[in-house]
Amino acid sequence: MISKTEKKTIVKAVGKPYTTKIFEWLKEKDIQRPDGQLYTKTNISHVLNGIRENILLEGHIVTCAAHFALKLKKDQKKKEAALETIKQAV
């Protein structure tokens, strides 16, 4: 089960609206429930809020959060490089 601390970390990595972003990422990666249906935003919300336990979905959510955290880190490096270029040009 995802703890409150873990949820805060996931939300910080993914950003808001986190349920929608996780849903879209799962859909893009074609990650489905064992019955072949897409995970719903409600499924995601219930797992993140500790209402339901779903080990499989929890793993997918953590992988998704890691993806967004890495993307955020890369974007931050690009921003810093662009700012450095601007500083050098001025």
C-alpha cells in the first residue's frame, strides 16, 4: 500500500493533475489491468489514497513517477543550460 509520504513524493514527481497524468502515461504505455481493461482514474486515485491495495498498479505508478522525475531532472538541466547561455550572451 502506498503511504502518505510516498504519495507526496509521487505527486511531486508527476505534478498535478497527477491522476490524469498517470492515467495518460499508463494508456500511452498500453499498461492494462489483468482483465485487459485500462486502469481508470478512480483505480489510480484509490490506490494513491490508500483506499485499495493493488500491488501491480502500485508498481506501475512508481515506475510512472520515476519517469516523470527523470524528465523533470532533464528539463531542469536544459533550463539551467539555457540560462547560462543567456548570461554569457549578455
